[in-house]
Amino acid sequence: MKKLFALFVLLAGSITLSFAKPLPPDTLPVRGFCIAAPRAEGLAPFLKFIETELAPRQINTLVLRVDFNYQFKSHPELRDAGGLTEQQVKQLVQTCRKYNIRLIPQINLLGHQSWAGTTTNLLKVYPDFDETPWVKMPDKYVWPNADGLYCKSYCPLHPGVHKVVFELVDEICDAFESTAFHAGMDEVFYLGEDKCPRCGGRDKAELFAGEVWTIRNHLALKGRALWIWGDRLLDGKTTGLGAWEASMNNTHRAADLVPKDVMICDWHYERPDKTPVYFAMKGLSVITCPWRMPENAKLQLKDMYDYRASATSELKPRFQGMMQTVWSDAEGFLKEFYGTGKPQKDTVNTSANCFRAVFAK
């Protein structure tokens, strides 16, 4: 009798399984892709990539790191050579609009005003904006170094800095017809330096939050939202996340001070850390951002679905989705993606493989 009952249960289960339809997956509000804006000569293949790869994967948000790769009219002295023209940007706008992709430009504000041994355009042209003018750029960059130099910052309290950067922001947002702007603000190591005549000795968390508010309020004048990277809002010491993916100079307390309508782009590349929960519980909307490790990214994607499935009705809308990040230029990534570039040593952990793992066609 027990065997007969067991057989009945097995058959019943099989019948149930054969007719059961899986529940539709929760749709992530943001299915994003972030990459450096293409150079002018590389625009055509990038437009094709949007059409043949981003759109079929239902990417609905494209963040392009523009910085000075645009022929600014407000500040032509800050242009990169061979930057995108307004007409070329309109091609990006039209292609993204065709496929219902929200297009968001980025210019690094506050930090990342230099890289390795090179000062980028803002501080090169306006050296008075430099938070640490006494730190000279080395002929050969190494880390660590005696100056603690990773990337330079502009001084957020300099009386002239916001006039210049906001003219750039307004022009690029108008050109991209964007409803949001990404200000970067990651890996800010220089802030509130003691020798700075304006912000020396001030609370670094308040300085960071004040700059977020200043940028946010300027964008709000034209109905635009602010996006930033989230690392400076995490405590690197308490969490063990360290100085790169989190803050070791006390800016993390700004998580309680920044406006709640800022979108946090939470990047973790070596481990699938569950910091989106922290941001959501602080009242902030958050996107998880992987880079090059497909297995980590798949866990992060599962986590994002789990957060949304198990969260309260108040918390669920704050878990906004996923955004693949790419830290090579657009041309280099397309070569990697299509296998036309130099073979990589690691053929598994690549940004192209990570992108395919998160966003299948």
C-alpha cells in the first residue's frame, strides 16, 4: 500500500510539474550598460553595437562617460582633440530613442581630475581649482607613493569651480537630451586637505555631501536626476572593503547626509558584496554594477532579484537593477566583445563575458 501511495504521489507531482507555468520574472527597472563614449571615428560601429547587442538584450539605460570627449561650445578650451560633435551626439540620441534606451552622460566631478601621471583638462586649464596644488604629477607614476596620489580632486569650495563645471554639465545634458546626469564622484582620496585654504580641517563627510547636494540642486533646476558611484558612502574599515571600493577617510558618513533622490551605482568587482541592502535601508535607490567576473555578476543578479522578491513594499522600489560597467575605451571593448583584438591572458574574466552572463540576448 505504501509503495502504491508513493507511486501516486510521484505521478501527481509529475503531472503538476508538466502543466505548471513558471511565474514571469520580476522586471528590473534598470538594465544598464556603462562605457566610455566612443571617439568620433568610432561612432558608427558603436551605433551598430547599440542596435545589434544592447537592444536585443533589452538594455534600457546607457551611461556614456564623456568627460571632455565632446566639442564643447561653452568651454572650447576644455575639449579633447577629436571629440564628438553635437551632430554625432544626436545620432546617439536618435538610436537610443529608437530602442527606448535612456541615455545618460557622465563627466567626472570632484575626483578623478587626473590619472596616473596625467592631469586631465579641468585642472590643466584651471590649476587654481586643484585641491592639492602642492602635489606635483610624477614623471613615472607608482602606487603607493609618498603623496598618497591616486587621482587629483578639485576643491569643492573654490568660488569659481561650479560656474565652469555646471556650464559643461548643462551643455552636455542639453546635447544628450538627458533626464539624468552621472557625476562620477568615486575614489575621492583628496578632500578637506589640511593645507587647503578653503576646506582644510572641515568634516570630509559634510564636504562630500555638500558637493552632492550642490550638483543635485543644480540638476533639479531643469528636472534632471543625479547618479553617482557609491563607494565613498561605504565604510572601508568597518566592512573590510578597503580604500578602493569604500572610504577610509570618513566620507562614508555622508550616506546619512546626501539627498535621497540620488541614484547610487554600487560597484564591487572582486566579490558579490551585499551592500545594496545598506543603501536601500538608508533610503537610497541603488543599482548593482559588475565589471569582469561573470560568476560574481550572476550572483549579484540573483541577489538583486532576491532583494526585490523579499523586500518590504517600501524597500523594493529602491532595488533598481543592474548595470554592466566597462573600463576600457569603446573601441577596445568592441574588439574584445567580437574577438578581433589581441587575445587576453584571462579568457574567462572579461567585461564582455560578464556582460553576456548578466544580459543574455
